[in-house]
Amino acid sequence: MIIPIERIAASIYLIRGQQVMLDADLAALYGVETKVFNQAVRRNMDSFPEDFMFQLTAEEAASLRSQIVTLEKGRGHHAKYAPLAFTEQGVAMLSSVVKSKRAREVNIGIMRTFVRIRHVLGANEELARKVGQHDKQIAVLFEQVKRLLSPAPVKKKLIGVDPAKE
């Protein structure tokens, strides 16, 4: 079972200046429910110091929800607790907590993805710095390009109406 690097990379977020993966994304990759995943982590909290894993603040979770826009409405669709975020070292430590063949394979893919991202960012450090500084400007630029590429509204000609009298 090979998980595409794009799928893993899409689950890596930059929070508090660190690349992290969230509990729900990791649980999905491992093929378990988030609740079961978090129970395994909580039973082994001594394996996850603060630089390996941290819980998002309410503000961070809300900000992330607004970026991802995947929450469904209704009872039982919202997480009771703010997500847990795992750094690269925390993901590596998960292999000692979540023990299955699939977990090992997923962890190998995740580690390779982190290394690849670090390599790409290292090679393009200046670009990464500029992109980080200009996220909002880039979003505005994309919106403007999207607007420019969308077709202009077509003016309809009214039959029997003199345009000079409008």
C-alpha cells in the first residue's frame, strides 16, 4: 500500500512556525478513527513531549477550520477537543504507539514527504521566505487573475428600445 506523496503533503500544515500533521489526518492515513488514534496517543503521553506534539488553541483550530472548510453541520460532526498537532519527530514516535503494518508503511511515506519538503524548501529558501511573507498578497493576486479570466457579462440588446433614450 503506497500513499501518494501529494496526499501526505496536503495534510502537512504550518502551525506555530512548524510543519505538523493533525490527528484526524494521521488517523485517516492509518485507517483508524480519530477517537481510537487519540486514545492510543493519550495512553502514551510520556512519548510525546511538547516539541513532538501539542494541542491547538481554540483560535488556531477555528482558523484552521476556516481555511479547510470541511466541517459538516449538525450534532456529532464537530470535534469535542481541539486537534492534536504532531511535528515530524512526533510522527516518527507514533510508530512505537500505533503498531501495525499499515502504520509502518504510512510512517515511511510521511517521513519521506517531510524530507522531500525540507529539501525543496532548502533549495528554494528565499522563495519560501517570500511566499511566507506574502500569503495574503498572493491570495489577492489569484483572485484578481481569476476575475480577469472569467468572461465579461454580456450586454443584451433589447428589441424595440432606442439605446440613446435609456
